[in-house]
Amino acid sequence: MQTAFTIRPFKADDLEEVMRINRACLPENYSPLFFMDLYERYPSTFIVAEQEGDLAGYIMCRIETGFSSFSLLGIAKKGHVVSIAVLQKFQHKGVGSALMRETMKNMRFKAQECYLEVRVSNLPAVDMYKKLGFDIVRTTHRYYADREDAYVMAKKLKTKDNTWQV
Ligand SMILES: CC(C)(COP(=O)(O)OP(=O)(O)OC[C@H]1O[C@@H](n2cnc3c(N)ncnc32)[C@H](O)[C@@H]1OP(=O)(O)O)[C@@H](O)C(=O)NCCC(=O)NCCS
């Protein structure tokens, strides 16, 4: 039988393991200071998934103020997913979706929208974001260091009748 995973807040002790997952899964890697800065400034949206004591994945975000992805002139508070990764052996088991839902749940007190960049070739990730209610709002050409384009995908965290949707 498959063991369930736990979703919990990141703690400083997780840093080494989160950096290992980041390096194993993504070409965009960061310094320890970068991870800890996001943790210190936005602790409620830095989340990890754990299975039997092993970390399976993480998500870390930033809260920003900027142009809304949904209205041309509006300024919005936006949750920006800076990085999310799930180790290959834990992938396609619901861990990534659970990390996204938990971070959006915590983000909703501080932001009206959530957005992220994703490589146009990263079909599993694009698919996951679509299933979570994200739309492709634009393409940023040559966004990545290897010049690949990024889709910017965004989701409103609040509906017209003022209820939260995550
Ligand atoms: C993208 C990523 C975080 C998804 O995490 P995950 O735990 O595998 O995702 P989930 O199990 O919650 O899958 C949700 C949906 O994503 C899509 N998906 C996930 N893995 C997939 C795969 N290997 N092939 C095709 N679709 C896939 C499916 O639509 C899936 O829904 P389904 O289970 O109904 O088929 C993970 O694949 C990963 O870490 N990839 C490497 C790093 C990365 O690309 N990060 C995102 C950068 S923007």
C-alpha cells in the first residue's frame, strides 16, 4: 500500500534537502541565502511534502505588488510561485498539486492572484497548473538562461462574489 505524504511548513533544518531536490529537478538553482530569505519573508508559502521522514518536494513563493494579470490597469497583490519541485520517484502522485493548494490557501490572506512562469516545453507542469485553474496569460520570450520561452500562468484566488477559490 502507498504511504500517504504530509504537507507541512518548511523549517530551517530542511534547507539542505530542499536544495538537493531543487538541483535534482530544475536547472534554476539558488544560493542558501536566497532560500532562507524567502523563508524569512514569506514563511507561510514555503511548504514541503514529506513521506516517512523523507522530503519529496517543496514550493516557495513571494508576495508582490504589481499589474494584475487579469485587468489592464489594475494593481494587485500577487503570490508568485518562485520554485516548485517534486523528486522524480514521488512525481505524478498528487504531491505537486497538494503543495500548490496549500500555498494558495495560505497566500489568499495576502494576495488576490497567484502567478508563475513555466517553460513552454514543460507539459506535465503546464497540465498540472491548468488542472488547478491557472490560465496562460502571456508568453515571455527567452525568459530562461538557455533562451527558452516561458508561459506566464495565473489564477484569481478570489471569485466575483468574494469567495476564495483554491
Ligand atoms: C511539475 C511537478 C512539480 C508536478 O508535481 P507532481 O507531484 O508530479 O504533480 P501531480 O502528481 O500533482 O500531478 C498533477 C497533474 O500534473 C500532470 N502531470 C504530473 N506529472 C506528469 C507526467 N509525468 N506526465 C504527464 N502529466 C503529468 C497531470 O496532469 C497530473 O494530473 P493527473 O494525476 O490527473 O494525471 C513535478 O513534475 C516536478 O517537480 N517536475 C520537475 C520540476 C518542475 O518542472 N517544476 C515546475 C517548474 S514551473
